Amino acid sequence: MLEEGISWHGAGSGWEACHEALIKRLGATPATLDTAVLPHAATIARLAAAAFTRGEAVSAAEALSVYLRNNVTHQRTSAV
């Protein structure tokens, strides 16, 4: 859950696919939303560095990837 009273922004294609589930999980609605924005490795690295500076690092054994659309490559399409 996100802290109350903090303005935050949603980005990425996952919002189109999982909008309601994300709002339910986060407990809040973003102030703005841009589904066309995609992550860049350099941006992720800056976020990670900031988290590390705040003391939020975890060991490699504790690190978990979070995939909002984990099974997207395994979806079956119906035959035409």
C-alpha cells in the first residue's frame, strides 16, 4: 500500500492490462497516468541507487523480481 496524501504517477503498459488490480493492490489512484511510457535501464539504475542510499538494499538471496504481467508471453490466442 502507498502512503496516504502522497501524489504519485503511474506509467507503463501494465496499467492498461491491470488497471483495477493495480489500484486495488496499491490502495490508491495515480494523480496522472501514462500507459505509453516504458522503463529504461538507466532510469531503473537511478531508482536503485536512490533506494540503496536510503538503506533499502537487500541481499541477492532476498531480491525478488516483480512482474505485473508475468504470464503475458504464455497467453494462447484463439484459432482463426
